[in-house]
Amino acid sequence: MAAAAAATMEPGMSLLVTAEALVMSLAFMNGFVANVMAIVTAAFSPHLRHTRVYIINRAVADILFLLPVPLDVASHLQDSWVFSPVLCKLRCALAFTGLLASSSLLVGLALEVYVTLARPRASRKFHSALAKVVCSLAWAAFLVLTLPILIQSEVLKEVSRERFHCVSLPLSLATPAGHVLRFLAVVVAFLVPLLACWLLVRLTASSGWQHVVGVAESPTKGQPVGLWHPRKFQLYLVGVFTACHLPYWLPQLLKESLREGVVSETAMSLFPATMCLPSVCAAVNPVICLLFNKALKKRMLSERAEAVAQEQPAIPLQPL
């Protein structure tokens, strides 16, 4: 069936769909394993302090987002939705709400880094309360939005040919309500988190280098900064989120914001090439977290060894 479906497509589009399916499959396999590793590693890494709360919760959100990816891969290769309506409902609910939870928790993680560096004297109770509030809001939004998406999603058949689509109503309807809801979905899932994250990055940078809990000294001016530093960690995560989601969401935001026909067909024709980017983001996130955890642990052990060596000077040699 996949060969028959590919034969009905244009050669260029068939190659694009195949490449997209391959990237999404690799992202799913790597992302699932890496996110599980990130959860286990962060759970047994007390030196991460409250940052690990966000790492664990965001890894769970990314796993939920990646679960429908095999369904999308099969549907893209078949050029039609070939699964049951129940799986369609689950796919739509997890795809949007998992992404929303992940982007919301990224804002929380960026906020945690900002507070840690800019307000180093903030109490543990404050950090704990902040983590509980952010995670509670993210998962509350997940649960509240999941139910209506589950109810509204269904499989629709094209009139012109034997082809089915898994859609979430009324997000897919060409009505004023559908237009407003699509615009709000893009704003809530992408635009607001993107602007909030970069604002926090800017505030963190303007606060200067402050003492980092668990790290003996902050880097001096001109000294290279490794991934061990929370600010670099924050910048990497926000950069990956931007690089992956900006090409995916920007065409949709322009299409919903501008009048029909203003966005060129050429620009919109490139949109299918970005379909795999959100799953790539969910696969890269845990890798960055694992590297940050490893680099921070190595840095702390090295500085602890240097402190011990300074406190216990070497015993002078005695003549024979």
C-alpha cells in the first residue's frame, strides 16, 4: 500500500515524505530512549537541585508528544489515515497537549535558571514552590485541553478520492471560529513560550555572572564557558526550541494572521519539510539535559578535588 500511495504522489513530494518519515522514525527511537535516560539520570542526580524537577517533567511531556509519531509516519507513507477513530483522538490530544506541556515547562526551566543566577540567595522553599506552581499549571493545562480535543477529533474522508484525514474539529474548519482557534493555538503553544523564554535569556544575561549553587566559582571574563553552566544550558534548550519550532509554526502563524494570498504558495509548499522538526526537538532536548548533567557533575567533582587538595597540603619528604 505504501508503494501505491507513493506512486500517486509527485516524485519530489514522494521523496520529501519518505525523508520526513525517516527523520521522524529516528527522532522517535532516539527521543524515547533518551527521554527515559534523562528521567532516570535526573532522578538520581541531587546536584541538579530543582532543575531536575523541570527536566523530569519535560522529558515526560516529550515522551507523550512522541507517542503518536509512529502513527503519523505510517499515515504519511500511506498518504491517508489508516487507523481507528480512537487512535485518531489520542493522536490529536497527545500531539497538541504534549507540545503545550513541553513548551510551558521550558519557560519554567528558563525561569528557574534566571532565579538561580540573578537571585542566588533565594531560599529552597521558594525554588520548590516555583517548581510546584509551574509544573501544576503545565499539567493542568494538559488535562483541561486534552478532554475537548479527544471529543472533537475524528476521521474525515475526502470527497474527491479514497483518502482519510485525522483532524481535530473545529481547529480544521474553514470558519471564523476555526480561524480564531487556530490562531490562539499557535500563540499559546509557540509564540508566547518563545517570547517568554528569550526574555528570560536576556534577563539572565543582563544580570551578569553570579555564584552558582554547587559550583565553586563563576567564570571570569574571557574564560570559555562549558555546558556545565546553567546559563549555557538554558541557551542551548531555548535555541533548539526556536530552531525547530520557528520554521514549523511561523507559516501557520502568517497564514492565520495575514490575508489569504499574501503568503506565497512557494513558502507554504516548503511547510511539509518542517513537519518532522517538533519530533526532532523532543529527541534533542534529553540529549542536552544528559550532557549538562554529566558536565556539571564532572565540574563539581573536579572543584571538590581541588578544594580537598588545598585544605590538605602534601606532606614534606623526610631525609633518609
